[in-house]
Amino acid sequence: MAVAREPISCPVKCGEMMNHNTERSGRRSQDADKLKISFEFFPPKSEKMEENLWASVERLAPLSPSFISVTYGAGGSTRERTHDIVARMVEETKVKPAAHLTCVGATKQEVNDVIRSYADCGVNHIVALRGDPVDGVGSRYEPHTGGYVNAADLVSGIREIGDFEVTVSAYPEKHPESPDFAMDIEMLRQKVDAGATRAITQFFFDNDLYEAYVERVRRAGIFIPIVPGILPIHNFKQMANFASRTGASVPQWLANRFEGLDDDPETHRLVAAAIAAEQVQDLLERGIDDFHFYTMNRANLSYAICHLLGLRPDGA
């Protein structure tokens, strides 16, 4: 597991913290209307999980997110469920849905049929991803015979079919399959040249890494929004395991904060909320005003963080 250095955010002594945060939270409330947020969900596997998903959507929708995205399982394994969820969002909520789409394990015709089905149900925002190899993270990716070659090729195909808003992925610590940052940023350039309008990053915990990445992207002449992906940590061990497979570093200071909390879920939640709030507040100080939250289909942590940013439900 990679280890990053201690972040530079919030260099305030404990005795000064209350006044500092009071001043900062007051300014956040005044400027909250300038903030943009979005949330990500994944298709549920059971009736109980589906009930939890819709309860979470109902909890977060009053915060007026720019959109709520719904992921697409490996090899299109959740194709129908993703479609059903975004279609229901269009019909029953005021939230704008964004449907994930990958090109793994499918022909162009099959993928194009999905794109058109999204358009038919009123979805005009697609999150275009290459997708993980069929055999899982760590195995070699091979384009499907007759399919889209990569995410840039997929973006181009989406644009040919309709006037979609297209979001793509970005990697502050580079994609695990990229040999270096130059190749990684070149892949982002190809996606932008194909018509991508926004990028959302893989989650990260060191804001310096994100800031350095955005600087590299801008120096390369790429100027679409690079929205930070924020992961509230619902389960530290699961997160750390996933991070090790996707190339995201877990700083030692972060591991230290969750030490001894495996059997203390309440304290774990409080610590997780504090950490994510610190991260977002520091990004705000750096001039970032757009955030994408990986909710893991749970609303409370994301809702609490948004509250700390000064965001309130419509009408509150």
C-alpha cells in the first residue's frame, strides 16, 4: 500500500480550531449557492438494497445536486438495473440522472442500443468509461471484437448518436495501467478531443496530489472541469483493499485515525465525517467549488458533509 505524506490542510492549533471553523463555516453558508455537488450510486442487488437506495436518493435530492450518477457493472452486468434506476429518476424525481456506460464485453451495436435506450427514457448525460477487464481489476484489458476500443472511442460513438453531456474519468495518481503521467494525460486529451465535457477523478485523500494533477492537465492544454471525487469512508478496511487494487494511495495518517475502530461503528462514522469534511473544506480553500461524492448507496455521511459546507435542503 502506498503511503503519502501528511496533508497540509488546516494547520491550526487545537485551541484555535473552534474560532477558525466558526468563521469558515459562516462564510460557507453565505457562499453555498456557488457550490455544485453530485452523487454516485450503484444498482442494488436485492429488494432491501433497492429500498435503501431510494431512501438515500430521497435524502440527498433536496440538496439540489447537479446530477446523480448510477454505475454500470463489469461487462454490462447491471445494464437493465442501471437503465431502470435512471428511468425512474426521470419519471419520479426532479434530479437529473447520469447513466454510466462501459465498452467492455459488448459490440458497438450492443452499446449503441444502450445509448439510444437512455435517450428514449429522457437521460441526456452519460458517464463514459472503458470499464474493468472482464476477468477483473489487475487482468489485461482486451477490446471486444467489433466493440469500442477504449473510453475515447466510446465518447466519440456517444457523440455521433446524440447531443449528450459526456463525463469521463480522471486519475490524480494516474490510471494503474498507465506507464506514466504523460500517457495518462494523453488518454484524457483523447477523451476530450472526442467530446467529453467533464472529468470526475478517482477518489484520493491527499489534496496536494489532486492539485498537482490539475496543474499537469492545464499545462497540457486541457480545460474541462476536473471534479474531485470524494469518498466518505464507510468501511476503512474495504476502502484500503479497493485502493490497493486501483492505484489510490492511503496516507499513514489516515490509517492511524481509524486504528482500533473495527468494532466501534459509531466512532468510525464520526471520524469518517470529520475527515471528509476536512478534505472538502481544504479544497474549498484552494478554490474548488464542485464535488462528486461516492455515496456507496448511503446518504448520511454525504449529507452531513454537505451540511458542513453550508448546503441546506430546498426551502430550509
